Amino acid sequence: MRIYRQAKSLQGQHQGAVIAVGNFDGVHRGHRTVIGEAGSIAAAAGLPWGVLTFEPHPRTVFQPGVAPFRLTPFRLKAEQIALLGVDFMIAQTFNVDFSRQSASEFVKNYLVETLNVHHVVAGYDFKFGHKRAGSCETLLSEGHTLGFGFTVVAAESDDGGGLYSSSRCRELVAAGDMRAAADVMGRPFVISGRVAGGDKRGRTIGFPTANLALGSYIRPAFGVYAVRAALPDGSKVDGVANLGMRPTFDGTAPRLEVHLFNFDDDIYDDRIQVALLEMIRPEKKFDGLDSLKAQIAQDCEKARAILKTE
């Protein structure tokens, strides 16, 4: 998949495409339906298949002090979209100037004159343009006038009536309900990052950890999780992880500390992906290393039992 950071750099072979447009944070089941609909239309017409998304997420532009909320920061979002078979993705830089375009200007100047779109696909709740004045009705009307097709994809929900949405997934992750979040996303919630050096306390008590900063990821409920890590060589290793502030050691910033079972390779500075599969218990403060070590041993046994069924 080719990634463009500006629409103006779009190459000729990707002009006149069928494009799915949206923020797509989480690339959940509903998002994949929108993107897949664009793919079906593109295949039938023999045209390129693209995705238009916006970085940084508009919420961070309009609310610069907002708490971390991303389900899939840019790198992971691009990886998940690429897995769908998309030909190209435009990660349009979103800033205050870009947001000041009217809905009509966005359609005419950006979609038509810059991208030369053949067909646009969006979810039912897509809003765009200055003060979010543009909607699916706008795209349908402008398409008739300016000569491109438009398809709106209706809301999708699970058997219980819960919508497949980023906001719902964020609520579930924040509550530590990783199985329900995975049902919405269609895959486990993953934290991806480079393994950083830590204080190496885990190694002294027999449980070495790979440490990842949380960055712009939403903060899941602080606690201990059964996890499965994907390493750079493609292998996957089961483990247990503590996500939180490390109150026993008076931690000052949240991070993910992953203990991988039967693994002692040097992976410092490697980029790994850690899937949080199930929460085992909330994070808590211990009165000493012995009690902490005993609890970690119990956590490992619980994690192994959980992971046997995955």
C-alpha cells in the first residue's frame, strides 16, 4: 500500500479512484465495512482503491489538551488498513487552516480538483468541513453536481444491538473489557512500540520485562493482563503484562511492562506489538518484593490458563 502524506502528491495511477473517507481510529468492524465497500466498487469498475484519513486526529487539533484516546495511532492504523488490500492511503495533514475549509470547498477543491475522485464511500455519521457542516447528504448532492458517485454505509451492530464504533471500543478498553473490545474491533486491542530500557527490577526477581511507553494510546484500565506479543521476526510469544503506574515503586508515568514466557532474547529497541487479551486483576501496591514476586507468579499461572484457550 502506498502512503501519501499530502493529496497534492498523489500519483497519476491513483487519480480517479474509489476512496473511503473517515478518521478510522481503531479500524474496527464498521470501518472495515466502509473500506471494503469502496474496494468492491473499485474492483467492479477496474479502478484504484484508496482510503483518505486525517492525521493528527482532528480531536487533538480542536482539543489540544485532551487525554490520550487513540485506539490505533498512525503507524498501527496504516498497518491495519494495508492488511485489507487497499492500493493507497492518503494521511492528510489536519490543522486549523485545513479545518477552515467549507464543506463545499473541501468537496470541490480537494476531492474533485485535487484527487479527481470517481466515487466516495463514507460511514453514515461522517462529518466534514468548517464546523462539521458537511454530511453524507452534502456528498450525495455535490456528487450529482460535480460528477462523482457516493455511497453511504449504514451503522452496523452486534447481535446485542451494540454499535461498532470507535467511541464504544474506547469505553470498553478504558474499562479493561478486552474481550468485548476485540468483538467490536474484530481483533484484539494492540499496543505497538519500541522496547525501552527500564529499571531492570523485574530481572532481579526472576521476571524480566520488555517496557513500552503508551504515547498517544488510550489508557486501558490499569492492571495485569494476559498478552500475546508479536516480534519483528513474525513469531508470537505469550506472556503477562502490567499496565499502569507501578505504585509499588512510585512510578511517575504509565507504561506497559511485558514479561514473556520462556523468552530471554535481547529485544531492546525492537518494535513489538502486544495484544491485551484479558484483564487478570487491577493494579495494586505491594508492601515488598516478596509479596510482589508471589503475586506475579500467580498472575503468570492465570495468564497461561487464559492463553491456552486463545
